[in-house]
Amino acid sequence: MTIVLDHGYDPKYFEPMSRSPIESMAISEFKATCLAVLERVRSTGVPLLITRRGIPVAEIIPPPLPASDPEWFGSMRGTATITGDVVSPVAGAKEWEALKE
């Protein structure tokens, strides 16, 4: 009896969801209901294939999710200035209470 434990690559966890059959719509119907269709794709996240006489012309895909707060990290860049030595102590050794006997 052989037991194989595979702790390696598992595509179901690392690959994006496999593309299921995509919904399609004729270009004339898309033209008539364009704004509603775009809102549906945005809200549901389901892409839509636009066809002309059965031939794919365009694919409407939902926008990527916005970053949670992209502007906070690095927002203070360029606002600080270094004046003087940043490595040496602020006060001399004679002024430290811990070193006084």
C-alpha cells in the first residue's frame, strides 16, 4: 500500500477560477440596453461577450476591485528633512543621568 501526500502545487487554490461558459449578447441588443448591461456586469462581476452574427466582437469584463486605501502608504514622502547627524546621540555622555555616579 502506498500513501502519497502531495503538499505541493494545487491549481484549485493558485489558479484563478476557471472560466465558465460566458454569457453572450447580440450587438443590436447590447446597443439598445448598453447602460443597463454595463451596470449588470459591474454589479454581478460576470463578464459578457458581445457578438455580431455569432462572431465575438468584444468582451465586457468587470473592473478590478479598488485598493482598500492606496493613498496612505507613502503619503508623507518628501515632507521630512534630515538636519544634522541622525546616528550619534542627541546629548553628550556627560548629560546622561544613567552614566552619572
